[in-house]
Amino acid sequence: MPDKFELARGWFLKAESDLNTAKRMEETEGPYDTACFHAQQAVEKYLKGLMFVHGQPFARTHNVEELQRAGESLPAWPLTGLDLTQLSSYAVEIRYDFEF
């Protein structure tokens, strides 16, 4: 069975893939809803990877605000005080928002 660092590395690699996709969409003419979705996914996976390395349990959720709150007890948590309110909506709602 892989150790926690190998498993966290998997989270980070998937996050990098999502971030690269978001950047490519943003640098062209979109689709911008896809860029927003992948940006949210990248943040979510980075958060989960960080929490995994530190042994911090996390809920099975796409809500990055919830993940941020859960990680605030970790040392050197990089996201304390950031407003991730809108980002969570890009996980699910934006994929079904025909007005975007």
C-alpha cells in the first residue's frame, strides 16, 4: 500500500492537471465555465493533498470553504483568511448553469 506521501502526490498531480487545463481555457476563448470548474477542482485537490500529508481527516465534499476550515488547525496553513466563497459553486452548480 502506498504511503501518505505517495497518496498526497497523487492528489497534487491531479491538481496540477486541473490547474493546467484551467490556464489553457483562460488563455484562449474558453469555454470559461470549464476554466472555472477546473480551477475549483485544482484548489480542492491541493487542499485535500495537504490535509492528507498532515493526517487531517476531511469530508468527502467539493466545498472548499469546508475543507479550508478543516485545515486551519494545521501548522503553516496557507489559506487562512482567504475568501473561497464563490469557488465552491464552480464544482457543481456552474456545470448546470445555462445562464453562465
